Amino acid sequence: MLAWPAPLLPTLPGTGSVLKLYDTARGEVVATNPDRTARMYVCGITPYDATHLGHAATYLAFDLVNRLWRDAGHAVHYVQNVTDIDDPLLERAERDGEDWIVLAMRETALFREDMTALRILPPEDYIGAVESIPRIVAHIESLLDEGLAYVLDDGTGDVYHDVALAPGFGAESRYDEATMLRFFAERGGDPDRPGKRNRLDPLLWRGERPGEPSWAGPRGTVGRPGWHIECATIALETIGMGFDVQGGGSDLVFPHHEYSAVHAEALTATKPFARAYVHAAMIGLDGEKMSKSRGNLVFVSRLRGDGVDPMAIRLALLAGHYRTDRFWTPDLLTAAQERLVTWRRAVARAAGAPAAPVLQGLRERLSDDLDSPGAIALVDEWAARTLAGTRGDELEDGAPTIVCDAVDALLGVALQDS
């Protein structure tokens, strides 16, 4: 599957700092210590609707991770999936009387357009669930062969992972059983399914149901894969075990990231699946979490269609810390639009306040668990000093160009026409 085109990254003087991120599994901010090539897997969309601002905020957070690793001298192997077969997609296609393949292709294409407009660096591997099915089936066969999975004895052909045989289950989320059961029921699980060995056992393979698409599966079954084994398989086939960051929204802590790790660690008999589990908070609207089920969505494509500069959208989302739940408001966008105008006026000058402290400050703030509000405040201060006409002996020729490049490379905000 094709990703989207990459924006050009300016080369900055010096080298960035060691990136520190909050690891959900350890409950603290930790230093990332990648090898020469940093490895990151970020869970992608289920393409049954357009990209909303909650999606955008998540992918912006991990775009900062990508940029900061590169600034620190690492190559980055970034992988993202597309869940192009799953219940929500089929349900939306049936509701609208549309072919599920056409729906998935259209919404994936729109997602690419939104990511391009927001200047998010693309993944090196952009892989769909459907194209991964043969490898997923092979992994499920392996789990069955090892006695770690079982076929439900009801004639459906459904296959489940036996979590009682998974040492360390729960270590990623650190939730107790009651919390796991609640989230499992809310987020696509089936804790009350008769015949399961354990209420928390996750679905690996769903046997064919009337009217649903299906593929050849394990043990001669026909059906389609579960969600969590999809990401485990794609990660193992691209960047392997022990990669640096598993990323996604905070609603993926459990069950999705917990089970993806369980599957991968069972398949390889090694730990950890990821060195750090990093999660972006939720974006809300009108006092509630922004979600498709509530219908309170603000779409990136709609804002773009209304003539909003994507860089203003990016700045508005980066004005809040990635781990803080926050609300989208008209005032937030207005402030970002005004900020963008101010910054562009400042970098258009031939000389400005000294650039070195800004570059150093941006690196320090962003490397400290992606403190984008702190980074933005530094640029605000620099722009104000530059536009106020700082005394001649404090102005620095060429400083606006350096700041422009730093904002572009590190925050991903283009302040000049390409």
C-alpha cells in the first residue's frame, strides 16, 4: 500500500538531544535509546470515515517523535497499518449501501491527503490488513500448534488466544481485571461470549458469517482476522521485536496494545514487543470526547475545504500537550491562525533576535516528552522581540532563516511557501 509524499526537512546546525517520552507500561518518562535506526510502530486508521482532529492530534504527536529522532542523527523506520477489514468498516458500508472495498479505498486516499497537508512524515511501511492475511494466518497456525490458542467449539470456526498461558498479561496497561473487562466490552471485545476459556481471551480469527468477505484461514477455516493479531503480525514482519516505540491514542492502551504485545511475545517467546508504549490523549468537542460513535467530529478535510491553512490546524493541535485531554474550540483555531501570521511576519525579516537560543530551546522542550506548548512559547517570544525592533546590537542577520528552518524541521510548521 502506498503512503503519502514526504515533505523536505531542513538541515539544522548541531545535533538534537536524547528524546524522553512517557512510557505507559512503566508509568514514567524515560529516555529512548534507539540504535542507529530508531523503530516505531503507530496504529493506523480503520478507513470508514474521514480523518478527524483526534486522529490528526495522534499522528502529529508521533510525527514529532520522528522529527526529533532524525534531528538527533537517527534514521527512522516508521511503520503504520491500515485496518481495511473490520466490523466498523463493514457496518458503515452496509448502512450506506456501498461496497466495503470502495469505501476503504476512498477514505484511505482522503487520509493520505490530510497527512500530506499537515506535513506529517510518511511511514516507510504502510501496510493494510487485507494484504497481510496470509502472514496473519500463519501466525495463528503457530499459536494453535503451540497450544496457546484454541478453536471455539460451536461450529463458527472462531479462534481465540488463551491469555491464561500468557505470562505478564496486563503489564503494558497495568490495569486490574475489572478495568480490563470494562474496556474490553466497550472497545470491541466479547467478554460474555459462551464457550471461551477466559472472559478476556481475544479473538484471533472470525469464522465466515453470511454476507461477509472471507479468506482461507487456519485449520481449514474460512473467515477474517482479528484486530490485534493484525498489528502484531505487521510489526513482526517489518521491524521485529523490541522496537523503540509503540504508539497510538490513549484508547488503544487496552485492549489493542496489550493484546498485540501478548500475541507477538507468544509467537516469538521473547520480550518485550516494544521498549516503550506511548499514547496521545483525546481531543474533545462541546464537553465530550470526539468520536465517531458520538458524531461530534471535526474533520481535517472539512477545515481544509473551508480554506483553513493546514499549518494553523497543526499549530492549534500542538498548542496542547500530547498527553493532555483537551477540547477543540473556535478560539483555539483563531489563536493558531493569528500565531501563524505573526511567525510568518517575523521570519520574513532580514534580521531578528538571536536564533541560537531558540534552536536550543526548541530541542530541549520537545525532547522533554514532546513539550510542544513550551516550544511554541519560545517562538512566540522570539517573534515578539523580532517584530518589536530589538536594539540594533541585539539583532542578528540571518536569524529569521534559522528560526524558520527550526520551526519547520522540529515542529513541522512551514512558515514559507515551498
